[in-house]
Amino acid sequence: MKKNHYSRRTLLKGAAASAMAAAFPAPMIWAQEIKDITLRQFGTGVSNLNEVAQKVKEDLGFTLSMTALDSDAVTQRAATQPDSFDIADIEYWICKKVWPTGNLQAMDTSKITNYDKIVGIFRSGKLTPESTIAQGTAPHTVGFTSGPGGTDFVAEESGWMTLIPTIYNADTLGIRPDLIGRPIESWTELLNPEFKGKASILDISSIGIMDAAMVCEAMGEIAYGDKGNMTRDEIDRTMAIFTEAKKAGQFRAFWKTFDESVNLMASGEVVIQSMWSPAITAVKSRGIPCVYQPLKEGYRSWGGGIGLSKNLSGLALDAAYEYINWYLSGWVGGFLMRQGYYSAVPETSKAFMSAAEWGYWFEGKPAAGDITNPYGEKLAGAGDVRDGGSFNDRMGAVACWNSVMDENQYMVRKWNEFIAA
Amino acid sequence: MNRLFTSPNLTGWLLASPLALVLAAFLVLPILMIVVVSFWTATEFSIVPAFSFENYDFLFGSPVTYSVFLNTFKYAAITWAVTLVLGFAVAYFLAFHVRSQTWQTALFLLCTIPFWTSNIIRMISWIPFLGRNGIANSTLISWGVIDEPVEWLLFSDFSVILAFVHLYTLFMVVPIFNTMMRIDRSLLEAANDAGASGFQTLVSVILPLTKPGIMIGSIFVITLVMGDFITVRFMSGSQAANVGRLISNDIALLQYPSAAATAVVLLATVLITIGLMLRLVDIRKEL
């Protein structure tokens, strides 16, 4: 830091940085130049939050510029325009498509301070030593490569990671308990004629087909080899069952965007549908009962992580590692977990959450008081329990991970036929 | 040299060239580009320049294409018929029943008020109105007309066509009103003097003379409905498909060549339809 440039602002920043250094003895770079660095990050909206960029500027000094895109555009950009970004915030199934292009570089886990604390799902694939590994593109299967410059995936923890996990969650069906009036326990209920004209599924083929597969498997109609990588025959049979249901008037509508799913549920047009966790929160915040119903067949899960462009080197690469270490050090984790997502290193996030928040979101305990999200909106009152319970209950019951199939193009065509049927 | 500049030929070319250049750059060139791309092929990440009939093969080989085109025609035909009847009635009322010019202008402006808000807003505002617990259903129930909410009001072909009619009737009213205003009133008096009834005047005098307006309105409505995708998506709850949605799905999946091929087929279809309509009425002659 140059002596003649002291101001209140730089002093504060310096104090914050020293505090960070004391708390997290990560390799830090003490150079004025780091302030001139801009890292360009792009990804889906879910974790591309401006609050994170602001906090990076405060804590680390450099600039993080964010671009939010939808998952199709993210895939295309990561695969075709490696010069247009420094950090890619992508989902693991996108990584499966993009990593072989060689546009991302492997990360040295010895430079990741909290590597040993990252939850097992992203390392061995097992949440606990007894867990079984779910179907689909499980993150650990595309999480490691053979070494620097590798474009392959290896099964074991090789010391070279493709993506550093950042955010993940377990998805299930959302229901309106007040309009259904009885317990819902299985995915089969989505096609139950009792809810004729009151069901919905999302019209995003790669995710919609997985929800459809969860239903068909639960009905006992189809036994899948791997729901995350279906054969043409399995795709045909799945879509046949859903086309028949569609023609019989089972579905009220299909939704494609977050707000559509919220409106369908809040207006009572639909009482049971595929849904994302923040959408449930949005319905509840209007004072309408809505439950993210845990089902006996398990959850469909997804996870995202950040990867480094192959073009990063020198000081910018050091800054990127610093950013990753900061990401896993807890503040972001706390920010995300207070919205209902999970962080890759939950134990560091604990320091950034109140005991009541930690108990509600992570341990599945009844809320000790009002639970608010980072924006101050109330999500739960005293005594409420999170749908699905604790972290281990929810992430331990994952049946399938979001994935990309070998027969992806065929599946997309079949899905379009289903929509047009 | 001097003679060259004063030649009427050159002046004509110079006067026409700005428009010709603008049209060439912003209309002809993009369409040519779409046609070219429609013969390319695509992988998951990139489009590959090629000369291949793959996109057209798939398009014409899939039963979905035919049902979707049929559906598009269905929406266009029903919307056209309804907007024509409504548009004609409104224009007739404005042109022949409202006597004072001030009132005519005022009422005409009244028709345009909904257009002060965006298309999407006008469309989406139907959703809470028609929904299961919406205003329409609760009103009908409180009147005792129905016992249970009517489901087909929303997310159905009915709601799609309702939204289309609401959005596009004005496109029918304006040109019909315009041609009606140009009808020489003495013709109507002559018909009256010759002993024609009101209905006979309408069918034999007014209707033939308003044909160009009807045709212009029809071209607006049919092209708008056939090219639409967002109304169908929102009002059918994504459950129905038309050609526009086919194209938008392809674009979302980065299948630009396939989207271009569909667009080319749609363009050809619309041009043929309009060509047939112009066969019936020579707009240029009658204007």
C-alpha cells in the first residue's frame, strides 16, 4: 500500500483485509496492482448476485464483474468463447459438456484452504461413508481431472478439481396443502387423476424429463437403468405416459420461468407441480400455504460450481484463487444458506449465521424466532420447521442429479413433441 | 455531364435509392441470411456452414410440424373471422351511425386507449380475470349461472383466441373505418332512392366498397397471428404450440439452422396466403 495515498477508505479496506488475513491464513497477495484487476464472471442468475461482487470489492479489493445468462447460453459461452470470461459459474451437468473442450483449467486443491472441509458429495460422492451415490451426473464424477491440462474426468480425488462447488440444493414437488387436504408422499401423485387439471410440470426439457422419470419410476411403470442417462426406449416410454396424461387433461399449464411457477401456485390454478425452492418461499411470503413436499422416492438434486478459464494466468490467476478461498470462507455460504440453498463448506458458513438460522436451515430444528432472508423478508415464524428437515435428511435422500444425457438431442425432440401434442 | 444530372431517369433513380438501400440492408439481406443459415447444420455448441437439407428433411418428416402448422392456421382463421365481424361492426357504427365528426374522432380515439399499454400487459391481465378463482368465474358463480368454476376459460384455445381478438381487432377497425369514410354518401342516398333496404345497401354497396380496407386489415391480423409466439405461450399455459413457439424453442436450444428453416417455411406459407388474398381484391386499383 502506498503511504502517500492514505484516506479513510483505504485505511478501512486495509483493516478489513488484515482482519481477513488473520482469520483465514490463505495465501494473500499484498500488491497495489490487485486493485486494478477485474475478474469477469458469468453464470446463471441463481448465484450471480451483485451482493457478492460488492463484498468482493470490500474484502479483497479487486473488481468482479457479473453477467447472468440462462443455462443454455451459459453452456454455449463456456464452450465457444473462452476469451470472454475469467470465471465460469456453471452447473455440474454443464461441466460435463464443457470440460472436454479444454476451455477451463484444472484447479490445484493444495491452494484451496478449506478443501478438506468441502462436503463429501463433491469429493467421494458420499455424504456420509454409508451413503449410496445417486443416479445422473453426480458432481464428484465430473469434479476431478487427471492433472493440469487434463480434459478427462477421473473417479478419485486427484488433487486437480474441475469446478469448486459453490451452491446446491435438493428439489422436489411443491404442493398447496390447504387445497389438497391430505398427506402427499410419492412422486406418483403428480399424475394422480384426483388432481386432474390442477398439476403442472416445468417446460425445460433437461429438468422436466427427470421429474417425469421420477414419476414413472415411482408408478412402477418403467425401471430405469440410469434416469440421468436414459436410452431412446426409456425416453419414448416416459414421454408416452406423460403425453397420455396431457391429452387426458391432467396438466393445467406448463411453466418455464420462476414467476410463472409462483403465480400458478399462488392463484390456486395448480395444487401440485415441479418447483424450485425460492419459488415456494415467494408463494409463502404472500401468506399462502405452500409446502416443498419431501417424497419417499427422494429428491432431484442440482449443484453448481466455479471454474477458471484456461486463459487466466499470473496475478489474475492468483486473484482468482484468492476469490475461491474467500468464497469458501463463509460469508457467501451464509448468504446463500439463508435463502435455503446449501454451501459447499457449511461449517465456515455457520460463523456468518445466527444460531437460530443455522438451526432452522441446516439442522432442521424448529425456528427459535422469526427467520428472515438476507433481504430482511420474513420466511418462517417461531416453531416452523424446514420442509424435509436437516441437511443430512435432505441431501442424504437424493435419488438423481441433474444431468445431460448421451441422447440429449433425441430427448429434446421428443420433449417438443410432448409440448405440441 | 450537366445533361446527365438533369435527365429525368437519373433523378428517378436517385429519389428511389435511399429507400431501396434501406430495404436491401435491413430487409432483403437479413432474409437472405436466414435462408442461407437454414441450410447449415448445428452441433450442440456451434453452427457449421454447409449445404445440407437435413433441417428441411427433419421438418417435413415430423408429424409434429404438420399438427403445429395446422394449429397455427386454426388460430389465424378463427381470429380472422372474429376480428372481421367485430371490426366491421365497430367501423360501420363509427362511420355511418355517428354523425358528428367530433364524436367520430373521440370514439375512434377511445378504441385506441388499450394500445397505450404494452401488448404483454394487456395479454397477461386476462390471466387473473379468467383463472379458476378469477373475476369471471366468481361473478358467474355469484350469479348462479354455474356451480363450479369453468376450467376452459384459461389455458385453452379459447383464452388464446380471446387474447388474439383483444390484441388485434383494432388492426381491422382502422383500415375498414378508413375506407368507409371515403365512400361517397350520395351512393347510399341513391341506393335508398332506388328502394334498397338497409341490408341490401350494406351487402351490395358498402361491402364491395370496403373490400380494400377489409383486405388490409386481414393481412395485418393474419400475419400477426401467424408470427406470434408469446401470446400462445402465455395464454395456453405453454400447452399449445404454434410455429412461432417451434422457432423460439429451437433458438433457446441454440439450434439456429433448424429455427431458420422453420422460419423460411413459415415465411413462404404466409406469403402464399397473402398472395391468394390479393388475388381476390386488387388493393392498388381500389385505393
